[in-house]
Amino acid sequence: MCKGLYGLHVFAILPAIFLTLFALPVRLAAIGAEAASTSHVYPDAAIWEPGGHGAVVVDVTREPFSARGDGVTDNTEAFIEALTFAKSEKLTLYVPDGTYLVRDELVYRNPTSYGRTTAEMNADVRVHGQSRTGTVIRLADNSPGYGAGSRKAVLTTIHSDRWSNVGFNNEIANLTVDTGRGNPGAVGIRFNGANVGAMRNVTIKAEGMSGLVGLELPPHGPAYVAHVDVHGFETGIVAYCANSTWVLEHITLRNQRSVGLVNDQSPMSIRGLLSDNTVPAVRNQREGQLILLDAQLRGGSAQTAAVANSEVENSTAFLLARHVTVTGYGYALDDRGRHVSGPFITEYSSHGVQRLSQDSPKAGLGLPAEETPPVPWDPPAQWVCVEAFGAVGDGEHDDTSAFQRAMLSGATTLYAVSGRTYRISDTIDVGGNVRRLHLGWARFRLRGNLNNPRQPVFRVVDGTSPTVWIEKAVIWPVREDEYLINVPFVGHASTRTVVLRDLFMSGGRGYFNEVSGGRVYIENMMGKARNALDDPTTFEFNGQKVWARQLNPDGGRHVVNDGGLLWVLGFKTENSPTRFTTLNGGLTEILGGCAWISGIRENRYRVEPALVNEDSHVSASFMETYHDLVVEPAAIAVAVRETRVDEKRTMNADALPQKVFTHNNGMVLPLYTGYARDAVDARLGELGLNRQE
């Protein structure tokens, strides 16, 4: 168990289940404390988390795996065994600095199906390197099975012959994958997620003519991919998923041989793409909906367009491009044969602008896109483990008071232990000196007094730090009655800034606030208010300024912005129809996403709109997806309902472009605008913000 209040002890566990099954003296060690004597800032951190004061990890270099990062030893079997064990225990595989030679695909053994479905249960596949440049996984030159046409991955979160929509909480971070030489069919990383998944701070590279695809994003999403560089390969990034969302940010593509990035059928949002290529930077095809923001596309040739929005096999593709700088190419865009010149595109929508009022501008809101504040790494002496205060983490013992005692300890970082399940029965206040909750992908069971949709698990109150970070936690109810609580994971009772990252809330609401005027940054988070008579809201923002990346509200009234500012880069929703509601002069900009019709098949879809704009200011671009085996009335009928004073207008879904190429049908909203420019500028001025020109 955790040792000491501020001590520097290495935290270790010997899981009984592993000893029973394998009878091996396995050590699950946290990263050495000596490696974390200084603070680091994500995403350029040299390490994943400070030693001895973070979630338990499986170190691939420890016994019995004993991988060696000497660039010579074959580590294939060591990685496969370690991945298999880490996944089974819901832990993270940690790879210290070194060059690890491998000769085959790194994937866990013994794939299993999810419940009664045939989908592969590939959740909790997590790999963290010590540093992006220092931790290198390298495929040996001329490895068997990586010849032309093989399309075989070096590192993957899923078995290549089975797609999955249950890849919950997968994560790859802080490492480099090198496909070596003489491996023309190699895929650097094949990564998928579902509801919550993330890849951050990763380099993928190919030498010479080696490598087919750098990063492959197969079904299923949604997931968040940020600060990823791809060097070489035939194609840098390929994404295909007709019924979920990929969100990419701060991506660099260099020296591809065919195309930088291909989006095939997916709703995809990309912000901050830098491409240095002689070939086309981006190709969007087969009813993919691509949102391309703040891109720099350099190189090219006079005969080539930087971005191709293609019509393939009688299917169209949908493109919204904004703030795109193009140099070296003959054209900025080729939109189904229509050439659009550069060098700068302020905004371009391939399928025009949809409005319910002729007074609304023919352009998106252009709300400012603020970056998520960097996560500080406190010195180890300022970390404290909840188990040092009596938390047990067995899913039955009530750990509420232990968490609250840890909050009052004076430490700035509080952490929980990976693989544990903590039972919480009452609200825990986050105040005092605490500025970071690193919850280690632990699971939480909500019981006891937590039975009120206005009573959160964690309540952020006033404290010494102006910003609070809460990250890496799972609510996955194990009994049917736990699905019905609809308790928010985070309540915000202060004007302090809150950052929410990598949170999987399958059995409760995500967030609401009691005090207005704060900032909220959400990155890769799911909330799921379960069906109830009062139709609770999964994410409720009252007078807040909110920037959300890969937002996944999956139930109830999904998102309500009441009088604040809400900027969304990619979303995925399920179940009940109304996705976003904006009230009382709020500003909402939605830049890509997927309204996935699943589960509920009710007449509500015929009357309740996907987007509600009540006397507010909204622009939005997203698509709907429903399977062709789901008969009417499953499809959304009303895309937008806009109210101005007492006049209501509706935009019917059947008047919008429809997806017909794949079995995942649905309407596409290329770009809806419903706002008054003068009022928006005035409101931004009140908030101390400026519109992106």
C-alpha cells in the first residue's frame, strides 16, 4: 500500500490474481523517484508521472518480462506478455527510455468478445514511454510478415482481424515507433478507442521506402489524438469509421509518398495540422465530414491541390475549412473538381451554409480556440496517495472519508491507484492546496447518499490554486441500480478554472456548475445520464466559458449552454435526440461530431430537434448516423429548432444532404449559422475575448 504522507517510497503491488494464475514473482513498480525530482509540463514531459507517487504501472523491463532497450535484443515476446498482463489488470504498460527491437506485431494475447456481441473487448490498452525521443520501439529490418501488401502493425490496440466499438480508455503516449527498413507493408501504430481514448506526444517514423501507413485509426472511435508527428510512409494517417468521431490536434506530417492524411467516411475534426509534403496533404472521401482548422500546408507542386474533397463511387464528401494557409501547391482545395485558390482560406464550406434567418451571417461564429492549460508536475513531496488515509479500493469498503482526509492533507497532488475500485457515498470537496487529482484510471462505485442529480462526486470549491486538474477515472456501474443515480462526477462551486481530462463516466452525469463565471477545459471525456423521468442533463454549463475537445455526452439532454460560451472540437452522442441546447444569449460553436442513433428507438426522434437555439447564437457542423437496419422513426427528423423572441423556426433533416453510400445512413449538417454578429462581438467583449478573424 501507499507508504507515508510525503515519502518518496516506490509503490509496488503483487496482484493475487497474477500469482494464482502464473505463479511468477511479478513486480509492478512505479517509475523511479529519482527520475522525477523536477517538475515537468505536459505534453513535453520527460516522464509520464513522478516516481512512487502515481498509478501503479507494469514496467516492461522488470521481471518476468525483462525487456532490454539495447537496440539488439528481440523484445517481441516480452512486450506481448507485458501487454497481456497489463490489460487484464487494467494497468498501464510503462516503457523506460531505450531502443527496443521487435520482430512482430505488439498486441495482447487471448482476445475476448464483449458480452453477447462479436466485438472484441479491447478496453484498457495503455502504453506510456518515459520520453518521446528516448523511448523507441523499432521494428527489425526486413521482418517476416511486413512485406508489400501486408498492412501489419508494429504496435496496436486491437487484433487486426476484428474491429471493435468497445475500446474504452485506450491510451498511447510519450514514445516513438520506428518501422525500420525493408518493411513496406508496416503500419506504425493501429489505434482505436471508444467513448474515451487518447494518443498524445508520439512520433511515428519510417526509413527510406519502408512503411505503408504511419497511424491507422480503424473503427471505432471517438478518440483524441494530439501532438503526433508522422515522418515518411506511403500515407501518414488513415482514418475510417462511419459512425463515430476522430479529433486530431497539433499534428505534423512530413515526407509522405502518396498523401499526408486520408479521411474515409469518418466525421473528423483537425485543428493545427502542419504538412510538409510534395504530395497532397489531405484527402477527404466517401461521405467523410472533415473540419480543417488553423492548418499550414506547405510544399506540393503546381499540378496538385493541397486538400482534395473527393467524390468516390457516387458518394460525396463534406468539408469545412477555416484559417488554412497553403504554399507551393497549385490550388488550396479541389472540391469535387472545383478548384479553390490560396494562399489563405478564411472559411470554405463545400455544401454551403444553412440558415433559418437571412439576417444570420454566412460564416461560422469564429469563437476563440483556447488551448487546454498545461498540466504541471508537482515535486514528489507534494503528492499524496488516498490509501495513506485509509482508502481500500475493493469496491465495497466506503472510501469517501479517506478521500476527504487526503484533500485536507496540504498536498497539491492527490492520486488514486490503478486497478482499484473506490466506493464513494457522499460528495468530496476539492479545495485547500489540492490542484491536481490524478485518479490513475481507477474505477468508482457511487452508492449511499449520492442519489441526487445536483450532488456531485467531486465538488470544486475555493482553494489556493487558480486551476484544478481532474483526470483519468472510470465510472462503470456493476449493478443495475447504479445506472439510475445520474450523479454528476464533477460539480463546480467556484470560479476557479477546471480542467477535465480522460474521464469515462458510463453511469452518471459529467459536469454542472453552481457558480458562474469560471473557465472549463474538457479533453476526452464521456458522461452518460441514464434515462429518467426528469431527463437529466449530462453536461450543464451555466454562464461558463468552456472549451471541449472530444466531448462524449451519451444520454439524457446531452449538453446545455445557458448564457455562456461553449466551443466544441468534435463530439459523439447516443440515445435521446437533443444534442445541444443553447439558452439566454449563449454562444455555442460546434466543429464536427456524430449524432449516433443507437439504443433508443422512439417517436421522440420525430419531434425533438438535434440542436436547439433559443434566443442565442450558434453555429454548428456535424452528421447523424443510424444503421440501415434501424427502421423509421429512429432517424432524427428535426435538425435545428431556432427561437427568436416568440417565433419558432425548424430545419428539417430531410432538407439536408443525406449519407447513402454506406449502411450507416443519416443527415449531414454542413454548416448551420443562427446568430447576430454585433451581439456576438459585444458579448465576447464582455467576456474579455476576441473573435478569430
